[in-house]
Amino acid sequence: MIPREIQERYAELADRIRRHDHAYYVLAKPTISDAEYDRLYRELRDLEGQYPPLIARDSPTQRVGGKPLEAFKPFRHGVPMMSLDNTYSREEVAEFVERVRRLLPGEILEWTVEPKIDGVAVNLRYEDGLFTAGATRGDGITGDDITANLRTIRGLPLRLGGAVTGSHGSSSESDLFQRRPSIQIPRILEVRGEVYMPTAAFDRMNEERERSGEERFANPRNATAGSLKQLDARVVAGRPLDIVLYGAGLIEESGTGVPFEQRTLLKWLQELGLKTPEKTWFCRSLLELFEAIDDLDRLRKDFAYETDGAVIKLNTFALRDQIGATAKAPRWAIAYKFAPEQAETQLQKIVIQVGRTGALTPVAELTPVFLSGSTISRATLHNDEEMRRKDIREGDWVLVEKAGEVIPAVARVLFERRTGKETPFQFPRHCPECGSLVSRTANAGGDDLGVVWRCSNPDCPAQVRGRIEHWCARGVMDIEGAGEVLISQLVKRGLVRDVADLYKLTVFEVAGLERMGAKSAQNFIEAIEASKNRELWRLLFGLGILHVGAGVAKALCRHFESLDEMRLAGIEELTRVADVGEVIAQSVTRWFGDPRNQGLLERLRAAGLKLKSTPGPAATRPGPFTGKTFVLTGTLPHMTREQATAKIEALGGKVAGSVSKKTTCVIAGADAGSKLDRARQLGVTILDEGQFEKLCAED
Ligand code: IVH
């Protein structure tokens, strides 16, 4: 007989350790020092050594089991484990929501959005609160029984319940023991989730493996899958695995308190002591779903695990049951996958581009590769110095990325793939376009001093072309038909030397160019004519003054009524404008002070452009679209652009001319052009007219 005090002490120790494990591994809020924890653990282990019959199945000492297995036994899931339909497209998310709406007419639909954790799916089985078995998904009906491996994961409780929930944020040991919520433990509970390797631990493990001559794992997911396949649980115990739970399978004899919606299910799992996704969203409309997806995309880089998308689930279980599943996936959920942001490809050649400010930018020509939703074949290398720092050579294999930028960039060289045949690049000392000497003197503003090489010739055809292309661009003066080829011809023939020359062009001159008919020449001239009525900020932005982008141009035009006022304002007056600091003010002053530019403005004025503000539209009223920015592109089937704009503004939204990361939605009709491409590149939500009308009606 084991003395009663010993039995009681043993039970108390086991309970305390379990609670500390929960605080440490599940809540990531340790409540005692490592030394104190070790003391408790040693005492427990010593008692077990002295009185072996004490050893409970869920004792913290029993995580790493005995002998390696011969093979995994099959495990039949109590309820099949389904997978999810995947999509990379927001339109398909909208279609999914629409489909569910059609299947459930008249119902109020609520959704949850969860991170899609990039790990290995598992099913855990608890009987009377004890972890009894766990398995991989397998074919969805039967998986591999990997119980021994799963037991080694410290974030996986061997016994459910009695744990303090995370929301209170227990901060001291006494706290931990005061609140013992009573929660009913089901007879049988299957929980589903994802085993993963935290990114930081993965990096550390890989470094160690490299030091000891072992092969590195390609990524955390592979490392996790490889670990769970081990037949020897002692090997798995050395791998830094963790687990997150987000669903339930079979639940039996559960009494009261079993959740009937996803939101409460997650809460319930937490109360049972299980770890759930660190952030989830609750949504009531398509717009909210898109916002949640965007929010997740912003936050996910800071999560401990890798995420490759968002899982959208219908919140109410009863409604889920009504619509059921197809052969392999439920109809009530979908995974929206984030486009990969990095890809490997080969750099074939380095070319130099001369921009409108004369800057020489090295550009990598790549073997085409799929990245962030589109195929790319060029990437910027920024400048000479950056290229040397990264030791980029022609023929290299490189990692390209679109880290928030529109233009992809070369992140790094994959040195391990070098063969010795790669050739270093000699940065030119003359402009490849006009042959003038290049210099590294800083342009106005001077923040790129000594880094950017610039062509010193202001009449360099590449610069002239660049300035004209910028003037004509959609977000600027929006001159339809002004493509690269046409502008290049206009400059080459000497018809256009600066933007003011555009307004002197005749139909006859344009029609004489290659690939231009009388009709397209006429359209082009009309488009130029129409640009005379653009808002002043567009014109100012179009002038290409260093540091004066669309935002600054708008701010300046809100403050000053005309370009003349701007020209006469001193630095002090200029810096009074929101977003205008010393550097911008100086750049503006310098630009207006240059006689060439003064001449240009006079010629623009003479051509009939108004260098003054015209009264803008009345400020929009607040409404459900307040703070949201829409972009219209293409021809909508039943609405004109003006009607769509009026609708958006009536609901408090804004309509912008160009797509950026800040765009809430792009509404696309037939023959949509570059705005649609850009929306795809940036992952901005794209809606057709019907979906847009639903959005308006919904809010
Ligand atoms: S729910 C029937 N939620 O993604 C619904 N799955 O592509 C089943 N996954 O097999 C899954 N995070 O391995 C769900 N928050 C999450 C998830 C998630 C990752 C995995 C899971 C599933 C796969 C489907």
C-alpha cells in the first residue's frame, strides 16, 4: 500500500505540473521559474521511481514512450476528416459566399476566418478527458496511428480540462490555482488541428543539423511531416513540434455545453486546455470577409507558424449540416490561399533602364516564373551598389520576391546553385540610351547620394520618353492610347520633346506614324484634348517633380489654388502643407526656379491647360463605405462610370483613379485593362457589377 500522503502529494504535483505546462506551452505565459518547475518535476519523477504503481498514463514523465514501432497501425476516424476546396482568387470567394447564400435562402450568414496553418493535419482522440490516440488524416477515413509521436508534443495536453483559460492572462502561480472552472468533459472527443514546427525553432534546428553534418529540412512543413513519420518517438521528442486545434470530429456523451457554432467551439477548446489559432475573425458580410483576409495577411508574418491562406467557415453548425459536403470537401468552408511571395528562377541577363529622372536602374531578365498571382520575367536590381552587395551575376539562380512592392525584386542569389559559369556585371559609365557620361551626383533632395547613377543629359530620349509616359499614365493625366510604342515614335521623330508638345500635335502628324490609322490618331488627339480638364493635382503630379507623388500633389493643391501661388511660396509656407517636409519643399522650389520648367509651364498655359484648381466634388457623406476606396475599370454592363461613382459616394466611399494596396475593391467590367492586372498583382478584391450591387444592397 502506498501511504495516502504520498498519493496525495503525487496527485498535487502532477496537477501543478500540468497547469504549468498549460500556462507555458499553450498560453505562452509561464507562471514559475524554470528552476522551480524542474524541482517539481524531479520530485514527481523521484516519487514515481520509489512507487512505480503511482505512474499515471497522463503523467508528464510519460511523454516519450518505449520501443520504436515496426509500423504505424491504421486508425479509423470517428467522423471522416475532409479537406477543403482551395482558391487563389477573391472572385471565387465571392462566388462561394453567393453559392452558400443560394443554398440557404433567408438565413443570416455568419462566418469565421482563421489562419490556414501550414502544417500536418491530425485528429486527436480523448476519452474521459485522457488523450488516448492520435492520427494523421490519411485518406480521410483511416489514417496512421501516430499516438506515441503526438504524446511528445508538450503543447498537446495528455489530460483535458481544469485549465485556466487564456483570456484572463494568469500571471502568478496562485492565480493559476484559484480559478478552477468546472467544465464538462465529453466521454469521447475528437479534435482536429495542425501539427507544426514554429518558424524560429525550425531555423535553430536547421542550423544545428548543419553544424552536425545532417541534411537541412526544406521548410517547417517538411520538417513536421518528416518528424511525425518517425517510428521512434524518442527522435520526435527532440523535434520542436507544436499543435493548434480548430475543429471537432466525433463528440459523445457530452452533457451540456457542447458548442453549436465555430466561434464558441474555439472558446470551448481553449477551456478544455487546447491551443487554438492565435487570431480569428467573425464576419457578417463579404466585405468584412475581405477585410479579415487582408488583416490576416498583414499579421501572419508575426505568427509563430507559417500560414498559407485563410480558412473561411460558416459559423453556425446547423446551417453547415443543412448544406453538407461534396465527395471530398464541405460546402460550408473554403480556403483562400495567399499567392506565394517568393520564387526561384534563373537570371538570364542584366539590362539597364533609364528612367524619367535619368536614373540608371539595372533590371534582371528572368526565366519566367509564377509569383504573387502573375508570371514575371523581369525584376529590379535597384542599383549598382545593391547589386554588388548581393554579388548578383548573369546566369545566377536567384530568389525573387514581391514584398509589398508592385515591381518584383531579386532578394538574394542562391549561391548553392552557382556553377562557376556566371558572369559579373560591369555597370556602364555612359548612358546606354544617349551615350552621355553618367554621374553619381545626387538629384534634388539628395537621399540617393552616391548610390544612383544618372544620365547627365536632360534631353536624353529615354528621359523624355519617361516623362511623357508618366504624364499620360492613367493615375496621372490619363491620356488614353498613349502607349510605349506610340510615345517612343513621337520622341524619335522629334514631334514631342516635352509634355507641352503633346498639345501641338495634329491628327495628320500622328496618323503618319507606324501602326496608326486615321481613326486611332483622331482618338489620340481627342484624348489629349480631354486631358486639359484634369484636376490640378494630376497636372502637378504629371510634371514629375522629385518627391511629388499623387498624395503630395493632392495635399499641395488643397493648400494652394494655383501653380503660381505654389511657385511664389517660400520653403516655410510650403512646409505648412500636411505631408510636406523640408526635402519636398526644396525639391518643389528648385523645380519652379529652373527657367526651363518655367518655360514649360508657360507653354502648357498657352496650350489651354488650367494651372489653377477647379472646384472639386462636394465632400462625401459618411455611410457604410466610409473609409473605403474603390476603383472602377472597364465597361460595366448596366451602369455608367458616373452612376457607379455616385452610388459609391452616396454610401460614403471614395473612387480613386488607380489601384494601390489601399484600394478596398476594384469593380471590373468588360475590357478592363491594367488596373485589373494591378489589382490581381496586389491581391486587391475584384468584383463584377452584380457582386458590387449586392455589396451596396448588403450594407
Ligand atoms: S478546417 C472540413 N481550419 O488545410 C474542414 N483546416 O486544405 C477541414 N488547415 O486538411 C479543415 N488550417 O490540414 C481547417 N484553420 C484551419 C486550418 C486547416 C490549416 C489545413 C487542414 C486541411 C487543409 C485543407
